[in-house]
Amino acid sequence: MSYISTTDTQKKQMLDVCGVDSIKKLFADIPPELQPKSFALPGGKSEFELHSFFQQLASKNYSHLVNFLGGGFYDHFIPAAIDALVSRSEFYTAYTPYQPELSQGTLQAIYEYQSDICRLTGLDIANASLYDGGTALFEACQMAISATGRRKIVMDGGVNPIYRKMINSYAANLSIELVDISVSHGQSDRDAIFKAIDDKTAIVLLQNPNFFGVIDDHSDIVNQCHEKGILAVQSVYPVAMALLKTPGEQGFDIATGEGQSLGLPLSFGGPYLGFMSVRKELARKMPGRVVARTTDTQNREGFVLSLQAREQHIRREKATSNICSNEALCALRAHMYLSLIGKEGFKEVASLCYNKANYAKERIKGIPGVEVMETSPTFNEFTIKLPMDAAECAGKLIDLGFAAGFPLGRYYKGMENYLLIAITEKRTKFEIGRLAEALEAVVCQ
Amino acid sequence: MVPADRKYAKTHEWVKIEGNLAVVGISDHAQDSLGDITFVDLPKPGAQVRGGSECAVIESVKAAGDLYSPVSGKIAEINESLETVPEKINTDPYGEGWIIKIKDFNAAEFDNLLDAAAYENFLESEA
Amino acid sequence: MSIIFKKSVPGRKGVQLPECDVPVLKKIDSKYLRSEDAQLCELSELDIVRHFTGLSRKNYGVDTNFYPLGSCTMKYNPKITEKIAALDGFSSLHPLLPQLRRGGSLTQGALSVIYELEQQLCEITGMDAFTTHPLAGAHGELTGMMLIAAYHKKKGNNKKVVIIPDEAHGTNPSSASIAGFEIRSVPTGENGRIDLEKLIPMIDQNTAAIMMTNPNTLGLFNPDIKKIANAAHAFDAMLYYDGANLNAILGKFRPGDADFDVIHVNLHKTFATPHGGGGPGAGPVGVKKHLEQFLPISRVAKRTDGIYALEYNYPDSIGYIAPFYGNFSVCLKAYAYILNLGAQGLIDVSENAVLNANYVFHSLKHYYEVPYPGTCMHECVFSARKQTENGVHALDIAKALIDKGMHPPTVYFPLIVKEALMVEPTETESKETLDTFIAAMIEIAHRAESEPQVFSDFPKTTPVSRLDETKAVKNMDFSYIT
């Protein structure tokens, strides 16, 4: 099935107009020696066969486990209205809104999304989206390098280790100095950070809540940065922004984050949504598209892509970023989510996550041999220390029906016995209780 | 008409000598092809510039152009009013729309630039 | 349509959340709390449904009508792939789940999608190995450039320069630059292909790579590609294939057969995943054997017992370039599309894409200037230079077409064509649709002569007329302030 509607008779009429007698002749520019050496693909499948095939594949995935896995990617509730609205094909079969008169729907929605992100993060200007939280954080680094002319990046150990690995890859050929600072008692280590930052430092990368779920107020670090002409970026979990001090309130220059929790399914890693907001002064250094509100020839309100002279299609090798396609439809989902959940609902979601996580800590604390790390306050995710290898423990809990958490040994040396547990508003008291019982059964075996 | 009191680079900048300073802007042709200018990213006074290398960026709605300094020297002054009224480059490219002034500039480089007639010929050959 | 925040009514709710079923044990210390609530809107579900339905009606997609946006391959997106991507076994799958039991035994279905898609992309493009990780076309270019940098580093080559034709997409020079390379631009010759006489002497010890799009952005295939590959390889420079225009060559030409070393493909173009108003896309990258060891981690391997496993032990890998395995659900839709069409279906795609483009080209060539004559591939480029003599520009023609109920072609790209109009009809459009478009374009060409003065008022049928973009840049109103 090729979804082609041209009949053989029509093909002949069209070839006549082209002045050739076969389609083959239209490919005459491809020399015979460059004909494909092979094109061994299977024959096509009907829609019905295709669906059965993928149903079978889908059933091989353990998506039915009760999910306590987080690590920056969470199993949140997604209102049904989002799927219904986002699947309006006027949205999802549109291209980038280059012709504003035909794209006011996408453009206004993105403008509203940008406003949401500014409101969440307490900063002035947000862009129309980036690929994910990790690439957004690297874009923040690039901005800082361009704004300061310096090439040293200081990364807090509480920043998602996956993001730090990504930044390591991207920086490999760019003569950038990367400095990793380990956390102290789960929190940003002030002394170590202050020692590391100097007049060569472009930016300091922080995260709130950090990878261990720990809440912080980084105002003191931001102040020190600014005294030395250094920019500071905070990668944030957007749901926590319902309650926690915003990056803007802490004085950050840039906020970034992963928007998956705002109405996007987990989908085995993507598509996700990188968001970014900045202080007004950094607007022209910002990567990616941005939508502006303006007026038309009859003075009616309308929306357009703006500040395009920063972008790759105009500035080519001198652009602020190479991003072209972004995650527009994911941004639309996030905007729909925030609109549906609303001002009060958003606080409720955050409070549910926080309160249930505290309850889970309390339940797990009672298990002999298991220690809950509590030296610093946490939000919806927390670390426990097990009397056994955490990966082994999590493996056993699979058989009891749980994705119990993330074994930290994978990214942090010496933390092989630590498990990171995430709680969302979807987890019930009953499920949390069952997890605690299952955990007890496994560790006391 | 291209003013005859100054010299031109093939990258469409003009240079006019005022006392010991070389004043630099872009030609009417250049501003016209950029369209409505919305932003100028100016260098810092005191910065060294090299002849033929980029020293500022001029942005319009749908284009961006580099300003190549026609002569080497040191930035003596920048036209700060362009930060708020960049469209001066559109309305008065040869006067109020000047962009930078260079001191201690390389006079030999200035001599090698096109005069008004040569620049006009160059524009015609490009069209 | 009023901005959503203006419609907000204090106290109104759109979603009901469950009661808190656990005791509240503590509160967050006030020093960590924000001083005031995030000002999200307060609306009912129906308010929101009406708002977004209203917005959708001010939008235009492939499902609305013809969308001949050059370089974007706006083909029909089959609905079945959406249904597949929504299957709970895929959409609810946590990406860290494979970490919980060795080798990803919990996610065999998902890993098979990645592995098998990579295999099929290898076969389609003639490459040896693929990664699905890059999250968009430009991200694929960046990944490809990072692979090339890693290759040269490993070999001890000190190469800094990437050569790119002047007609290339802006992402090419931008991606290469972000990967740490210097860019040299090579001009296009009179036949609309890269100028070989200028290119060959540019290639030297310093050349790390040459990036090419073939067919290029003028819609023209370069038959000299082997010569270019040989010239590049003589200096150990890598040849990069920008797969943006892959829709022209399925089953007709495989970049791997012409000795390209690296390629990215845009799944949201050739493989029919919807573009979503700007994204998400996906830009898998393929390489030849000599670059495979540098591919990003993780990689999916298929063991002899048929089990798929995630592997991380590649010491020369460039590392992580995405948090997980790419835009998985986009990859899933593309894989479903490939299985749906099969070998012959894919060949039909390119044959009809090229037929449609040539049909438009030959039907309009007497009305619009043709900068580079000859047979085009999947897209054709006109210039509105003739019309500008009457003051009618490419942009005016685009806006006139909007009033005819159609999306305009790409305008002002490629940059080397003055007043460019770049038409990519795609294979899924019927002859009837193309004829309607051709008739509209001819009428517009006539009108540009008879009544050029009316064009500046177009479009008139849209919710807004032309917008003040200068004001937009100057005011920088990017966020609604209540």
C-alpha cells in the first residue's frame, strides 16, 4: 500500500506532459552503475496484518508493572481531552508555521505555551521548545559560552547523570573544560562549587529537585556566580514548579527542563519536550524558534515566528543553534495539560506527589535493613539504601509486579546498594503499601 | 547616487575619514537588500578590528548581515543610538546610520578600497 | 480567538484529581516555596476543548489540502501508524525499564522495533549500521559530524574543514559548526550541481568532510557523485549524505552504493510520520563499517537466540547524544510505514513523487522562470523573477495561493535562486489536486501581469492578513503578561 491515487491512465497523461514515455526516463540522471546493489525488503502488509503484528510486539513489553521508576521521567496522569484535541489533524499534520496566515492555531498555542513556561519558571522569555531536557541544558551551555566568551562549565553532581553524559559527548570537540562536582549529603556542595568557579567559568549547571529528588534553594550559588560574571542555569522538574521557588526567584539566568511530565506519554524515551526560558537580556542568544504576538494590516492581533535572524536557515554556520524541527506537538500537549489541570489542579498534583512520597518513605523506613536517605528534604523521589545490590533487588521485584525504582549504581560508583524511588499522583496508598511489603519480602529473604 | 566623499568595500561597507577617525557604515544598496533593520550587534569600544573581518552583525526581520571592517584599527566609538533606533541605517545609511568609528586605522587599506565610481560599477556588474 | 489566559475564571476547574489517600506527614519548608502561584488558567474541560478546537480551525495541515512545501515532503500520514503508536505496550513503556533486568528482557517488543528499523534503513540506504537516537534531522547532522570528528581523532587526523555547497539547507553549516568544524562553501555550477572544478581543488589534507544533499535542494541529482567520493576519500575526508530528499530515490539509488560514509534520514519526511506543526521529528544516522564503532550508545544487538539486547560496551563511541533511544514513537510509526508499504510500495513512492514533481514542472515552466532546466527529481524550483518586474514577488504569489485554498510552496529557498518558489508535491497527491494547483499558479501568473497592484492585499480569506513582523521583532512580546 503506497497511498498513491494516480491511475495508470493518468500516469500516461502526465508522462506525455513531461515529454517522456516512461517513469524510468525521469531517473535518467542516476547512472546505471549507481543502481541499487540490493533492495531486499519484505512485501507490504495490509492495515489489519500490520495492527496484529504490532499488537503482538507491544504485548512483549512489560508496561503493566506498577511504576515507581522516575529518574526525570514520570508516570503522570494524562487527561483524555489531550489525546482528543492533539489528534486534530490541523495540528498534527501541519509543518513548521512558516506561513503565519495559515498557522495561527499552532502559533497562538505556542505563544500561550511560552507564557506557561515563563509563569512556571519565573523568567521573562521562553522558546517554542527544544528536543529534550538534556539537549536544552547543553543549549544553555552554548548560550553561556557565547555570552561570556569563556569555555569552562561546572556541573553539579545532582544534575541528571544522563544529561551530564550528553553534555560530555557534545563538548568533546569544542575545547570546553567540564568540571563535575559531587553532591554532599544529596545536596549541591557549596564549598566545592565555590572553589571550582573562576573567571574562566561560563556557566554553572544545577538541578532542582536534583537527581536524588532533593529540594534546594540555589540563590547563594547564583549570587556567587554573578559576582564572577558567570551565568547560572537550573534544570527543573516542571511539576515541582507548582510549589517550589522558581529559577527566576533564585536569580537564575536560564531555566531548562524536561516537559514529559506535562501530559506526554513515556513512550520508551520519546518524543519528549525540552523547555527553556531566559532573562530578557539573553533573548537574542536563545536557541530555537520563538513566537511573538503582533498585529496584521488591519490591526488585528496575530502571531508570527520572530527573531528568525538568529536561526540556522538565515545565519547558517553562525546561528545560535542548529535546531530546525523542534517538539511543537509535544509543546502543544504540555500547554493543553497545563490548561486542563489549571492553577489549583497543578498545585494539587504536586502536593499529591509530595505527600505520597512522604508516606512511601514512612512505610519503607520500617523495613529491617532498609535505610531511607533523609538528610535533605525531597520532593517526589527519594533514595533508599538496601542491604543488597539494588539492581538485583529491583530485578526480583519485577516478578512481584513492580518497576520498583532506579538502581543508582549504574551512574554513581559506590552506590550499588541504593535505589531511587519515584512517586506520582497515580500511585495509590494500596500500591505503595504493596511495594513496601514486596520490598520487605525481597530483602528479608 | 553613491556619495563621492568616501570609499567602499565590495562587501558594501563605506568608510569616510573624519579627522583621524575612519567612520564606517553600510551602503544604501546594502540596507535596501537587508530590508527593515531591527537590531545591530555592536562591538565594544577599544576592541581591535582587522581589515576584512567581521566586527558587527546587522539583523533585519528575515536576514542578517555581517559588517566587515574595511580597515584594521581600534574601535574608537560605536553608534549607540542604533541600539534603540536601528532603522536609522535604513533611513540615513550615509549619515545618522553610521555604525562604528575606527582610530589608528591602516591608511594603506583605506587607499585600496573602491571609490564611488568603481563601487557603482561593481554594483552594476553584480545586478 | 482570545488568548486562553484572558478567558480564565477564578475557581473554575478542568480536571478532577483523586482525593489524597495518604496522611499528610510534613510540609515543605517555606524557604523552598515559590512566593506566588504559577498563574495557569482556570477553565472547564469544555472551555478548553472549545479553545483548542477553535485554534485548530485556524490551522492548515496535509489533511486539509495540498501542501507542496519544498524540502519538507508533506505527504499523507497514514492513520494506522498513529493507532499503533498509541498501543499501551509502547506508549506506557518507561525508558529506564531495560535497566532493571539484564539486556532489556522486559522490553523485547520495543527493542525489536529499534533493531529491525535500523536493519531496514541499512537496506534502504546501503549503509552498514544505523542509530535511531538523533531526535530530528539537524540533530542527525550534528551526530554525523560528531562521528566524523571521532573518526579523525582516532586516526590522528588533524582536519578542521567541512565543505558544503551553497545551496545546502542552513542546518548543514550550522550543525558542522556546532560540532567544532570550520565551514567552506562551494558554489553551484550552471547545471545546478556542485561546481566540480571549484570543489576538487578545495579538497585537501584539512578536509574533514563534504556534506551533500543528492538530489540537492534544487531537486537535481548529481551523477558525478562517485568522482566526488573518490576525491574526498583520497584525502580521507568523509562524505556526508543529507537525507532530507530521500523521498526521490527509494529503490532507485542508495547513498551507500555511491560510497557515502554517513547519512541521516528524516523519518518525518520520507517515512510519513506527521510533522506536528514543527516537530517532533526523528533523524536516524547510518554509517559504513569504518565508522560503526563510534555510534552513540546504547545500541541494540540481536543475539543468536533471537533475543534483543541493549549494549553499552563501545569504548570508541561518541557517547550519549539523546537521553534514551531516540524519539521512539516516531521511529515506531516509520517502521510501521515501511512494513505497510514493503519494497514495491517504497519504489512506487519515489516513482510517483518524481512523476508528480516533473508534471508540475513541465506544466508551469512557461509561466515561471526556470533557473535550472532539465529533469527534476521529487521537487522543482521556479523563480518569480519575471513577476517581480511588475512588483509581484515570490511572497505575494505564496499569499495569492493561500486565497486559492492551498498551502504555498517554500519561498526564498534555496538562497542561491532569486525569488525562489520550491514545489514538492509528494507522491500521495492525485492528478486532480495537481491540476487544481497548476491552474491556480497559471491564473496567478496571468494576474501578476494584468493586475499586479492587487497582490499586496493577499491573503484575504484567512483569520489574519499579513502580519507586522518588524513590530514583532521590536516589541518582543513573547509571553502574555496578565
